[in-house]
Amino acid sequence: MSHLLLLTNSNEPSDHVLPALGLLLHSVRVCPAEAGALLAPSTDRSASMPVDAILVDARKDLVAARNFCRLLDTTGLDCPLIVILTEGGVAALTPDWQVNDFLLSTAGPAEVEARLRLAIGQAEASTDDPDEIRRGDLVIDEATYIARLRGRILDLTFKEFELLKFLAQHPGRVFTRAQLLQEVWGYDYFGGTRTIDVHVRRLRAKLGAEYESMIGTVRNVGYRFVPDPSSKAASGDTSVSQEEDNDASADTPGPVRSRG
């Protein structure tokens, strides 16, 4: 699910401006078509969420819409800017609009979903930082040792950060406890592998109920990072096995040399 910002001067709800939005699961916040909408403080909790794409309603006044899009481009947007047009308005679209893509107001949900997915994916690829690992709503900054989840800084110990980073670097790949202990704690660590369960349990608690399944459990094997925890098919079995829970509750972390 993506978080969309729809900028429009129409009093219509979002599924009237672009009917396909009413059939998709994206979160849509509607604001007036003013540049200040990107900066204005709000008591609405949804306003504090990061925006994955901005949609501009250009169905009526094409000149005003073009000028508005050009103005938005000067604000240094870090997400795709997509304009919504009628079929007749497409003829007026030129490169100087400074938009990433356009959608016809009559576009079906499959087309809207595909265009959003491509635009958001291309934007993420173009803004990749060599020191950052981006996995959905999770951003891990290796240079500053800060992990953010949907903009929220996670309060992680050093080893929790290193464990999350290592798993995120290899999405979908399953690692045994022994492998994780070797890769994250190193050869000079003499504690037992059950410390992995303890750290995974702490990480899940800090990720929160909505994102705890980012760290998936593969029964009798180990753990893997699940990029899209909302997809049960992708995450597989992410529950805590009885064996793992018993191990974690019985164990205390070994002599970790750094905070963790």
C-alpha cells in the first residue's frame, strides 16, 4: 500500500477525481492545490506520514495546473509527481510541465496501479544512497547507524541494528542461527545461538505489530527478511515457534563486546 497526496481545488472526493482510487488499497490524503499543502502543519495523523507519490488534478484548468506542477518541481520533491488529465487535456502535456507521468481520469484500477508502481519504483531507484538500505517503509542508514520505519527512528542497540541491517541486505534469504551469529557477532563470540532469538524478539517488539513480520521465522531453520510483511504469501510462516519462544525466554544475551 502506498501513501498518496492528491492536490485538487475540486470539492469532490478522491474517488470522483480518479475513480480507480476507490477500488485500490492506497491511502489517499486530499489537500488544496497549493504549494503550502506540502509544508502546512496539521493535527491529522495521516499528514505526518511520508508521501510516496503526489497526484495533481489537472482535469479543468490546464494552464493553472501546468504552472502549479512547475512550482511544485522547484520545491525539491523526493517522490513522483503525477498529473491527472482528461483525454482532451493530454494534448497539452509537454516536458515543461515537469511531471513524472500522467493518468487519465478514466483509467482503470489495473493501469493506475501499474503506473504508480513504476513511478514510485523508478523514483526510489534514482534516489538510492550507497549508505542506505531501503526496504519498503524501512530505511537503514549505515553511515549514521540510524534505522527509520515510515519516518520513525527505531531505538536500536548496536547489535539489533547490525542484525536488522544484515537481514535487510539479503531479503528473502534464510539464515540459520549459527550463520547469523557468525555474520553479526563474529568468530570471537562464545555465547550460544539462542541469543539470536532474544535479539529477534526485541527487534520485532521495536518494529511494532504492523511490521514485526518483516523478520520471518522459518521453522526448524532460522530467520529471513520479508520486504513486504503485508503479503502473507511472501512472508510465509513468521510466527514464533514454541521451540524458539522457549529458547528466547530461557536465554540471556552472552558477552556481547559492544552494546547489544
